[in-house]
Amino acid sequence: MAFQQILEFRTHGRSSLEITTQVADVVAAAGIVTGLAHVFVQHTSCSLMSTENADPDVRRDLETVFGRLAPDGDPAYRHDLEGDDDMAAHARSVLSDVGLSVPIGQGRLLLGTWQGLFLWEHRSSSHSRRVVVTVIG
């Protein structure tokens, strides 16, 4: 059995937005007791991550790390049609990931105690983002 739903989120520029509750709601609606939830973002300048949801400093520090790995406005970038953050956002998306799989047990996401699911916006400005949640069991 499979169930699929598309969620839409508005980001507020470069930051992370917790989407655990919304994904868990899709899993509950699917009615699947044991299986897998696959979460996929349909964009190339943001990504998804599973990380600590208790201390926001973790996500701030990850932003710092990615700022060093893929800085805005690097003169070596050729792709800058949408501004200094354009290529950096694409690089950050590739360095992280656009899809996550989470096991389902007893009808719920089997995340660890401090794990959450986050939509990670890599652009400086706000955007509307689509996330596909597919539940299989």
C-alpha cells in the first residue's frame, strides 16, 4: 500500500524550518502501521535534513559550516543569474540532500529522541517550497 501527499511551506530566507509534525500528520493519515516514509523536496536550492530538534544552535552551527563550504558570491562561480547566493544555494543542496527516508513503526515516525525533520532554505530570500511525502507499507 502507498499513500502520497504534497506539503507546501513558505521559508523566511536562509534558515531551517521544522516539518516533523506535518510529515507525521501525513504518516497518520496514510494509516500504515509498518513501513517507510520518504520525504522529497522539489527544488534545487534548498534541502532536507534530520538533525537535533532540541538546541537551535546545532542548526545555526550547520549554517556556519555550510557558509564556509559554499560561500555566497565566490568569484569562481559562473552561475549567478539570481544573485550572490544562487550557486552557493545549489552547492549546499547537493552537499546535504533533497530526500530523506524515515522508518515507520506502530503508525508513527521512528525518529530518535532528539531528531527532527527540517526543510533547509539555502537562499537569502523567502520562497514557497513543495515537499512530497510518500508513505509505503
